[in-house]
Amino acid sequence: MKRKTLRRKRQARKTRKQGGVRLGKGAYGRVYAPGMLCKGTPAQVTKVLNIGRDMTHEAAMNTIRKLKVISAKLNEIDPNQDFFLYPEFCDEEPTLSNENKGDGLTIYDIAVSYNMRRADKTLREAHKAEFDEADKMMDTIYESEDMEILRKKHRPEAEALADKFVVIFGKVKTLLDKLHSIDILHGDMSSQNVMVMKDGSYRLIDFDFSRINSTPLEPFQKREEMKNLVDMSLTGWNKIYPDLYTRMVNSPAI
Ligand SMILES: Nc1ncnc2c1ncn2[C@@H]1O[C@H](COP(=O)(O)OP(=O)(O)O)[C@@H](O)[C@H]1O
Ligand SMILES: [Mg+2]
């Protein structure tokens, strides 16, 4: 009996050490907090890359090497992670998390310990009401035979929402401008890669697809990244309210 309790305790400790609570899941990794042990001190979060599906072992290693260079550059302009939550690596080389097998992770996964601050919610979760309302409105209008009638009926709400989105995306644009000012393209702008902190401020995350441009960024490259985010977040707007969509995309704030 005594032995059983002891074993159970050890098991619980192991699970915590290997990752704790899952904060979120993307296409390429899962993020846990608190993180794994890292030179004796726990990293704040740990990302475990999903090797085997969309990513080979080789690709994961390349991503990590590239991330180290990008993080060093981000650290120069944002040492306190006030704008970007970037990994501060604890290990020289990432560890294969074969010990995690019992926790449902496979031996092929690579766990990367990050000293990266913990954020509250993604942009979409933080502004769930606005995004849901916009989605619902677009679906209703799109699926209706009386599209023209509904389009007119919902116009005032659509205008009010568009104004809200300009404010929300405007804050993201400020962050993206900072990133672009050091000639880094984010490469994966979506509402899941913008985190909202408890105090309501925003941070960009997930630099796995980022790249440092060897020449100063062209205006079209910068615009493209913002457009990706807006397009993904506001599907349907360009078809149903093309003028509002254009107004949002062309707003000086966005
Ligand atoms: N510092 C953090 N605090 C809280 N949640 C986070 C943090 N970093 C990542 N996440 C969550 O984990 C998800 C996946 O992380 P991300 O680095 O974007 O992986 P992927 O490359 O798979 O998209 C995010 O969308 C978010 O929900
Ligand atoms: Mg992501």
C-alpha cells in the first residue's frame, strides 16, 4: 500500500516536470506551462514540435536553429518581451522527449524549452464576441436567398463591427511594424499567433516561419502580412461588404 502511494506520487511529479498544463495547440506544436526543467530552473513554457506529421526531424532541427538567430535579433529590440513572446533557449541542443512517451507524446517529438512569458488568450478568444458576431452575420447573409435584403438590414451592425476590427487590428499592426523595422517577416500571421496578455496588451508569437530579409522590406511585403491576418480573420467580408472590407484594409491604422 505504501509502495503504491509512493509510485503514484513519483508519476504525478514526472508529468508535471514534462510539461504541466497544455496552454494551446497549433498545427506544428503544443505549448505547455510550466515548462520543462532548464539548467535547474523551469522554463516558463515548453513547445513540443509535432514531428512526423507535417514536419520531419530534419525540418524541426532547422526551425530551431533559425529560431535561435531570430530570437537573438528580437532580444536586441525587445529584451523584456513587451511586444514579442520569443523563445529564450535553455538548452544548447533540444532534447528528444522519449521520456514523455507515457504522457501521450511520441519518441519522435522534440521538446523545446523556452523562457517565454505566459499569455492569457489568443486574439480570437480575447475578442470572441466580435469575431463570433461577424461570422454569424456573414453566414446568415451568405446562406440566404434574400441576400440583398439581409445585407441592407445588417449594414449598421457591420459598420460598427468594422470600426471595432480597425481598432483591434490596428494594435497588431503596431507590433508588426516593429518587427518589420528590423527586416523580419513574421511568415505566419493569424489570430492564433497574436496573444493577449492579462492586462489587455498584445504580443506576437510563433516565429517558426519567420525570416530575416537580406534587403530592406518592400511596402508590399509588409502589407501582405497584415492582409493575411485580416483575410483569415474576416472571411466573407470582401464578398458581402466589399466597401467595408476595403475600408478596413486601407485604413491607416491597419
Ligand atoms: N506564451 C504563451 N502563453 C500562452 N499560450 C501560448 C503561448 N505560446 C503559445 N501558446 C498557445 O499555443 C498555441 C500554439 O503555439 P504556436 O507557437 O503558435 O505553435 P504552432 O507552430 O503549432 O502554431 C498558440 O496558438 C497559443 O494558443
Ligand atoms: Mg501558431
